[in-house]
Amino acid sequence: MNSSPDKLQPSDGLRSAQRKPRLIESDGFPFEFVSELAEMESWRKEVYRPVYHVHKWWAKRLGSVFRAIILGSVLPEDEDLEQAFYRQHRLEHVTVFDPFMGSGTTVGEAHKLGCVALGRDINPVACESVRVALGPLDRDSLMQAFAKLSSGVGERLRKLYETTDAAGHVCDALYYFWVKTVPCLHCGGRVDLFSSFIFARNARPDRRPEVRVCCPGCGDVFPATVQAHAVACPRCAFRFDPHRGPAEGASATCATCSRSFPIAASVQATGQPPAHRLFAKLVLTGGEDKLYLPTSQEDEDAYADCSRQLGRADLPLPSLALSNGHNTRQVLNYCYRTWRQFFNDRQLLALGLLHQAILDLRDDSVRDAVLTVFSGTLEFNNVFASYKGEGTGAIRHMFAHHILKPERVPIEGNVWGTSKSSGSFSTLFRLRLLQAIDYRAAPFEVSVARCNGSAVGQKVFSASPSFTGRVSTDWPPPTEVPPRAIYLSCGSSHATGLQPKSLDLVVTDPPFFDNVHYSELADFFYAWQQLHPSPFSRRIGTTRDRNEVQDTSARDFAAKLEAVFAECARVLKDDGLLVFTYHHSRAEGWASLAKAVLDAGFSMVNAHPVRAEMSVATPKSQAKDPIQLDVIMVCRKGAADQRERLDYGAASERALVRGRLKAARLEGKSLALSLNDLRVVLISQFLVEICPQRSAAQVLDALERRVPELDLAARRLMGGHAGPNQVAPPVSKLQAAQPELMLLERPRQAESGRTRIDES
């Protein structure tokens, strides 16, 4: 491996790449190498890129992919990315802009490569978390602040979670277990919304089948096995099936009158969110053992005392109301009206005390960093969190499903935390903030090695210098900027205020039009964030914005995305590139994208499929046939795309040939593809072939006509009518079934997409 830190000299920048096509524009871009890195990183994103995981954000992208995108957009087409990937670069004359900054992946990766990095996002929660993660973080100062908090407010919070074990000895409560209760619509009796009386199990029940059960007769807590469908309570001898509770689906059955009723109707009749009943706890004994116990009268009294303290305290607490939306509709139906109602009284007291103590810290950068950890603590400490069980991080945070889902058996964690806590403030301070600081001081890349036939991730250091810790919120940036400068801004990217033709690259990951609406969920954090000073905090009732590029309407989504891309075209140099990642399972998703890109003045010149999030990640797992790929779409301004126009048939033929070869390259690395993966590869490649010298209307017409053919080709590659979990055949079968693939080998000197296929 070439150890030179700067094969591409700083003064060269993009000028070197302008003399010939850039690597990412050609089929020589090694997306299968990038996919291997992405697959490895996707399993432990918070380990391999902790700097982007200091705070929650949705659809976090993989740092390895975006490092490869930036390098591929700068390096000439004959460069070896696999070597360059692990080499330091000082691209100080390259300016990179991300108009949909999110968690800051593009900004951070550009900074590591020595670029000037500009990031903008419409949501203040995203902007604040990136500002803190990339800004000044001094480990010693933060440790001193943590020690001060621990000896002060930490002591008070730990007292709130003191309880007793079975012998009456004082110990720490790790977790309290609650169940929602609603009145029966027929007799008025209280009904616990247990779907199952099993409230705790191991994450691997096949290996550890023991579960914990709450008796519906006397409330005792006792062990059983997950296979048992008939158990007897050891205290009251009541016999029951632990797998069947009163709540099933959207209805519940009253034990008093034996009649069923709709749960939502019962909640709405009260006009208040459901009440909760405390029924069990997991304690940490003096010997560091964990013990499940039923709660006692003393536990109920301790909680009531927290309610009284909260009533007397003058604490800064959230007051923002919820607004109706795609992701809030369900909780509104459960009569949640304000974000404050997402917490019980003890949680509000503990969080309010902690928040006030953090606000009293004098050092601005220290306070901002600790407030970010506090904000992250919120998603694990609310009445929407649930129990994952032993053998993994115990608390399932409230956004595990990317929606606001009322939890029927919520878990209350110890807010400050113990040596064995999950989701607590002290735990997140150590696992999120300190790990990010260590990564910033010594960044590393992931590489893939083989050990006994299995892929193993390894850390490669010295590929990037340390983060500078300098971030500016002055916007727009001045004409002269220092090397490796970072500038962040909060606002809609359809109007950036940047100078025309001032950027070399726009690299981003735009939202999807019909998935998670980030602002509706981010309001949960903003309800607390707006209580303290921040460059991005404003006295607004919601982070929702009419210009947010996310809409259930494909037409509106395309119009909003076009406005942002048009602004990118304005501020991008004539020879600059727009590169973004995208995937969608339906043709209308691609049609919306194509309309936005072409109407904004760009042309798509290549498409590279890469492994993206784990297939279990939401929203990918929501599809019947999960998409495991993102496509890197490479775009130039339309006037700079000199490829000749192909007729529909020729474009379709070329898309099938190149798409099949690209699928085969991924299969050659043992990356199994689903039917939707193949559709994504072929549709994106068709858009590349049909774009030159065509309007958006013409491209959309071509796409509509050719989608059935592309879908049929994808099914043939699957070997017939694909089922939901089928994957494509291995590369050898792909090549044997499609002799034309042999016409295009994967060359470093591959044609760059400018060769004309004669119309016939």
C-alpha cells in the first residue's frame, strides 16, 4: 500500500480530475469494494463511526460509503480507490456541500479528507447535534464536569431510584416495569393492557428459555420457561396461560365482565392518555446480582413522593404541544397532547433536575456537549420505551420502530444509571460522547479481512488526521476560508445564500417522499432543546417546515427536491458533480427523483449500487422484499453531459447489460440480492442511459414504458417469479444465463458512458 499521505497534491484539487473523467463517473468505480466495507460498518455503525452517533437521527448513512464517494468524485478514473481509501489526503481546495446534512456524515468525511465542508439542514435538532459532535470537545473538561454532576445532582437522582431487595436491604432499581390500564367500556373496571403476562425474557430464548411472569391473580413475579403455556403461581396457585393477556390487537377483554372493547375508544372516552400501574422491578443487589421482584407499597409510596416533589419544583420542562401528522396520529388517538406527557412524574423530576444542573455549567462548549448527551438520554427514559430483555442493551428506545408507538408495558430506567444500566445518562456519556472524542483524536477506517472463511472488520488508523474541533455557524461562509473549515447552517436548502458557482461537489442523501417524517419525531427532542440557548434554537412550536423535502405526495416531493437541486446547480461550478444515494422499491419513487434532477438542470451520468443499511433496519424491512442496496447517483449539469442520445430500445438494452454486470459484480463478493435490489439496479441504470439530451417529461415517458420490461428482466435474473425472501443466483449463473455480460468486462479502462450505441 502506498503510504504517501498526499499522492494528490493540495494544489491539484479538482483541477487534476478535470483533465479526464473522474473515477466515480466510470464503471471502474469499485462499488463492490465499497459494499464490503459498508456491510461490515452497517453491523456496528456506532463503533466504526461513533462521531455521527452522539445523538439520535434517522437514516444515518455509512461513513465508508461517503468517504468513497468524495474520493471517487475527485480522483481520476485510472486511480485505484482501494489504495487511495486508506491514504491521507489534503484536498483543501475542494469545497463539499451537503444540503440534507442529517447526522453530518458528509461533513465529517469531507473534513477527514481535508476539504472545506459546508452542511445545512432544515431541522434544528440535526444541526445542533452535528455542531456539538464536530465542535470543541475537551475530554478533561468534560470529565471534570461529569464528576461535578455526579457528586451533586447525580446523588439526588440515585436516591430517586433506591429500593429494597427481597430481604429488605437497600439497593438500586435498575428498571421499573409498568403496564397501561384503561377502563372497560361496559362495566368501568380497570383492565391491564398486557398482551402477554411474560414481561421479561432473554434476547436469545433458544439458548436461555427462562422468562419472568406476572401473575394476574395476586401480582407475584416468578420464573417460567418460554415454552410453557400453562403455569401456576407459586404464591396463590392461580393457573393461567402466560402467553395470553387481556389485550389482543386493538381490543381488550375485561376480566370482570368478560366482554371485549376497543382500546382506543376507551382511551378517548377518558380524554386523557392511559394511566399506568407499577407491577415489577429489576434490582441490582449489593453483590451486583440482578433480581426480579414484584413492587411493594414502599415502591408506590416512593413514586408518589416524586410526584409531590415535581409539583413543588420550579424546573424547565417541555410545554410544546403535538401537531397532527403521519407519525403523531397514533399517539394523538391515545390522547397524548403534549410532549411532557411522554414521561411519568419520576422521569420528569429526574430529567428536570439533571437538565437544570447542566444548564448551570459555565463552559459553553462543555455545557452544549453534556446537553447533547442529556437529549440522547430522553429517548430511553420515557413511557414509550420497552424492555428488550437480558443478553443485550436492556432498554428498547422509543424510536425502535421509527414511529411513535404507545407502549403497553413500558419500562422505566434509572435515569442517572448504575454499573449495569442501559440507556442512562452516565452510560451514554461514556458510550457515546467519550467514544466520539476518542475517534476524533485518532480516526480510523474499517477494512475487511477473512478469518476461517468469515469476514472480520479491522480498524486502519492514520488514514485521516485528527478532527480540528472547529465549527462555524457564520453563514454564508466568507470568500476566504481556512483549510478544513466546517460551516453549518439551519434552514431550507432551496435558498442557501451561497455564491454562484462556488462549490466543487454536492454530496448528499435526500429524504424519501413516503417514509419517516423526521421533523414530526424530532419535535420530541426539540421540546427540550428549545429550553436552552443554541445557535439553532428558536421559539417555535415545531421543527416542521413547509419546505421540508418529505411528502406523501410524489408530485410535491419532486417539486421540493427540485427546488433544492436547482439551488445546488446554481452554486455548483460548471464542472462540479452532484452525487447522492437513493433507493426506492416503486417506479413512482424513481420518477419523482428523475423529474427533480432533470428539471433542476442536471443529467444522471452513472449509477453504482452499494450495500446500505442492514436488511433488518427500518424502513427497509417494511417492504415485502427488503432493499439492501443504495444507489450512488452521479450527476453533472445537463450542459456538461456530452453523451449522445439513445432511443428507448437502445437505452433499455444498454441498461440491462450494464445493470446485469453490476449485479454480477456484487454477487461476486457474496452479496446476495433480492428482487427489489435487482429492480433498483436496472431502473437506476436505465435512467442513466436515457437521460442525455432529454427533458424530464421525455425521461418519465421512457421510464413508464420500460418499467415492465425492466421488472421482467429482474424476475428472470431471480430465476422466475420471485418470492419475498428469494435472492439472485450467484455470479456464475448470472454470467452463464446472460452471455452478453461477457461483452463488458470490469475494466479500469472501462468506457465512461460516452460510447454511443447505434439505434436500430
